[in-house]
Amino acid sequence: MGTTLSQEALPGLTPVRATEVYLMDCIFCAIRDGQIPAVKVFEDDRTLAFMDISPLNDGHLLVIAKQHHPNLFEISDEDLAAVSRVAKKMALAIAKALRPDGLNLFQANGPAAGQTIEHFHLHVIPRWLMDGKGVYWEPPVKGDANRIKDAAEKIKAQM
């Protein structure tokens, strides 16, 4: 679900400024601070929603916490709740505006999960039947009951 930038995605920036943007610690903080352009959809004191520049489908947008949190493990409960509320608000607006058949809410946490920007964000992705996109585990195989129970016990022990 790439949100990487290209020179074409940074209209009006000189090559030197575009290089500076690429080298920044956090592109989402740069968007938040107005240092690079974005198509903003919603903003409040804790969150910002803007269109993904590499959308899976029309209407694909991102919701970020304004405060920098690299991932789910580090985001505050208050900011996570704010991002979740805004994601729902965006989903409802997408449903009315674009009339998708469904919607994905996606969050990648860490490189192994596909996180490419180390700033907590949710993808809100409208979906249509037969859109040719997927988020399926292949092949769908029933998990081992003992492994499932063992994992559950380990998780419970940490709560």
C-alpha cells in the first residue's frame, strides 16, 4: 500500500527540495507541517486525513495522528482513539460519496507487516466487488488448534 513519493508527486519542488523531503525522518510529519503538499480531507487538533498518493482504489485515504508515533506499540491510547474516530468518520463519508460495496481499514505495523512509513496511520480503502484487488491469505487453511491455543495463552499471560 505504497505511500512513497516520486518527483512527479511533488509538483513545484525543486530537485534539491525534493531530495531534502526524501531524506526527512518522517514524510507524514512533513505533510502535517505543510512542508510538502497533500490533498487534505479532514483535520482536527489530534488527527489529519489525506488522500494516499498511490491509492489501491479511488477514495483511498490515510488517517494519521498529528503527534509522531512510529507504530501501534508506541501510540498513546488517546491518539489511537482519535485516529479510530476519524477513520470511522472518513469511512462514513466515503460510503456516502463513492458508494463502495465494502471498505478495508488497514494498518501495517513494522517492516514484516509491510509498514513503509514509520508514523502510525490507518488506510481507509473503499472496495468494490470484482475490483481485482485482494487482501486474502492463500490458501485458506484451518490453523492447528494446539498452536492457536498456545498463542492465546501466551498473549493472555502478557495482559
